[in-house]
Amino acid sequence: GESVGLHLPTLSVQEGDNSIINCAYSNSASDYFIWYKQESGKGPQFIIDIRSNMDKRQGQRVTVLLNKTVKHLSLQIAATQPGDSAVYFCAENRDSGYALNFGKGTSLLVTP
Amino acid sequence: SAVISQKPSRDICQRGTSLTIQCQVDSQVTMMFWYRQQPGQSLTLIATANQGSEATYESGFVIDKFPISRPNLTFSTLTVSNMSPEDSSIYLCSVSQGGPTDTQYFGPGTRLTVL
């Protein structure tokens, strides 16, 4: 079936550097994408979303880029901080519209 | 965004027993979902909880094993029935206001261990 996947299972960055987390999706009909952050022992926390009619969206220290040609999504975190250490999931809405299909997750570790 | 709470936050249960997990939202929401997150893995949708009607289950999940109730627009329960160690997971409730591109917000999760 259609799937969403991540290129790298773990990412280690130094505090202050920029982080880039990548995600590939296979369903060309997907029109909504979300990034979630999950800290240990907590539920996923919404970070930022993007609709398929956009290529880029910025939030506070985060930017999501969408390349529909190659079906690729990325999350950029500027000036990464220790509090950014978590697992990051990309997700897309399914063909049926409401439920989300989640990628495998990338563990981000920020070192001092 | 809605504030979502789940009870219990964690539990340790014996195989063969059942556990009911509650999800409470502080405002009325259109859509409520239940997900499972097995240890070290991603989230898998169990079902969509429909208000006033039977839940819609995903492939691999059945009502006898995971009965769901949704009596109103702010509350839902998920029961994990006749538990086995393979049911040890985090169970997560999520909500949205209804459109396909409406943001889904998640509760804190219920960490279940089955011995």
C-alpha cells in the first residue's frame, strides 16, 4: 500500500547547528502533511503542517519544505537546542481524508 | 488547540484481562481517533470513533478485540480485550475538527504493559 518513510532513523547535531529531517512519501494523491515531535513518555506534539498547494512554510525556528515532483518532505530546525531532542514523525492524510499515515520516525539528539 | 486527557496514564495488566482507556477533550470535536504505538515504533491507526454509531476499524483491528465507544463529542473509550503481551503498547487518542486538512492533536497516551 501507500507509505510514508524516513531516510534516516537517527540524527545527531551539535547545539546551535541547523537540523534537517527528511521524509519520503509514495502517495501522489496526498494533499496534507504534518510534522510531529514526540518526547519520551509523551504524545506527539504538532509542529507544523503544509498543504500540497504550497512548497514551503515557516514557523518559529522551523521550516517545512515540500517537493511534490520527487514526493519529498523535509523539516528544518534552525539553531537546534537541547529541548529539540525528540523523535520526529512526518504524517500524511490518507486517501479517505481524515486519518493520518505516519512515517517511521527520526530520533534527533542534540549534543552540547 | 484542544486539551486532551487520557486515563489511565499507564497500567500493568495480566494476560486474559481487559482494560478500558478513556479520552476526554475540553471542547467538542468532530473527529476522534485511536492509535497504537508499539515500543520504539511509529503510530498505527486502530479506528475512527464515530459519535452515535459504530467505530470504523482499520485492517487488522476488530471490534471484538478493541471495542470503542463515543457517547458524545468530547469523550471516547477504547477497550483492549483479552490482553496478551503483544498488546503492550502506547495507546493514543487524537482529535480534529473534521476537515481532511484540519490538524490532529494527540493526547498524552496510555502506556500498557501486559504480563
